[in-house]
Amino acid sequence: MRTLNERTGLAAAIEAARLAGALMRANLNEPKKINASIQHDIKLDLDVRCQKLIETHLAAFDAAVFGEEGTSGDPAAEFRWVIDPIDGTVNFTYGIPHACVSIALQRRGKKNYETIAGVVYDPFCDELWTATNNTPAKLNGQKIAVSKKTRLDESIISMGFSKNVETMNEMLPRMNDIIYRVRKIRIMGSAALSMVYVASGRFDAYIEGGVRLWDIAAGGLILERAGGEYWHQQASPDETYRLVANNGLLRKKLAPKSK
Ligand code: LIP
């Protein structure tokens, strides 16, 4: 087995993300095999194929996998890959070129896993975001940083509504409160891309009520290494989180108004 650390893991995750991204690009406008579909969510055969491609490339390392299309290995392993092979699956299904590959490498700490390397790759814009726990966040090799916006009326806030009524009922009042106070709201459909857009200063915050760990683990490290705040609170035992990703200056101003 190859030596695994944040450096070797990042390099391998970049290769794996590019392989999966190439498969996404080749299939954006092709008919897609749907494995499961509910009103607010779709699971594609390509989700499974992309995760298999990623796992095969990363098999040279001794690490467990916690992925949207399946988990494997020792749940108490020292290392684990956290994989969303296609984040923004509904966009991708409809031929909307706003989706990405998200791969994080985590190492077991005293209490829980910590993310030590993260990759988010948008194959349609050919934009590759990377970071490790001891190197700066980069976009296509260039250092990035969050915005310095402190005024909500100058800020673009991205929001996500996940895929169930409970989350929508939680998020709609928050959107109704925020929309009058900010410059614009954007609802884009990919948590990972919204997080790295905050890391790059394109958005000033991203709020979602029910995201899974594989949607946010890589983007969370990249955001922190770009100077932002990765505020997240476990909402249920299955690694579902409430999230306020922001430039480090806006979370309090975005907090729900006390009734
Ligand atoms: C998506 C997230 C998005 C959320 C969607 C979905 P997927 O991930 O990125 O933020 O609102 O419901 O969970 O399912 O496309 O990997």
C-alpha cells in the first residue's frame, strides 16, 4: 500500500476527481440511466460509476470510504475518503453544467475525523479547488481568499433547500427574512460548489439546512484554508448537517431573527 498523508492523498484525489469529471463531461448531454427518483432528488447510474472510478484510483491507499454511493472498509480506520462523486446530480441530470466531484481525505483524531485534504472539481468550467490542512486553498493552482464584505446589502448569499419538506420548511422562513436584506440570493443546487464559491469570494455565504457530510467535507476545508468560517452543526446521526459557510464576517448578521 502507498504511504497516505495529506500530500499524497491530495495528489491522488486530484487525479481521481479529474477522471470522474471527464466521465461527467462526456455524459452531460447524453441520456442518463436513473436508478432512483423522488420529487426533489435523483440518483443516477453515473453517480455509482463515478464513485467506482474514484475508489479504484484510490485503492492503492489503506483507507475506508464514506461515500454517497456506498461505504466500505473499517469504520474505525485511521483514514477515510469522503466522496460525493457527482454533487449537483439533479442539475447534471437536466444537462445543467453546474455540478462537481467532491473528495475529502479525513484522518481519525482524538474525538472524530478531521479533514486533512480536500478537492472540489467542476469539469464544465475546468475549475479545480484544492487545500490541505497545512497549505493554502487554491483554485487552479492560484491562492484564493474569501470576500471582505461586512454589509449584507452588498452580499450574495447562496442557499440550499435539500430534498425533504422538513428542510424546506426550515429554510423558507430564513430565505424570506434574508432576501430583503442582501444584494442577491442564489440557489444553485450544488453544496460543494457553493462552498468553494464562498472560498473564492464569489459568494459571501452559503446556508443549507440538511446537507450530508460528503457534500461539504472537502469544501469545508477549502473554505477554512481560504480564511472563511465552516460553521456546521450535526442535525441527525446520519452525518446530516445544518450549515452556514461564510467569509467569517456575516454569520451573526444572517442568524434567524428571534421571534
Ligand atoms: C445535493 C446538494 C445540494 C442539496 C441537494 C443535494 P447531490 O447533493 O449538493 O446542496 O440541496 O438536495 O443533496 O445529491 O446532488 O450530491
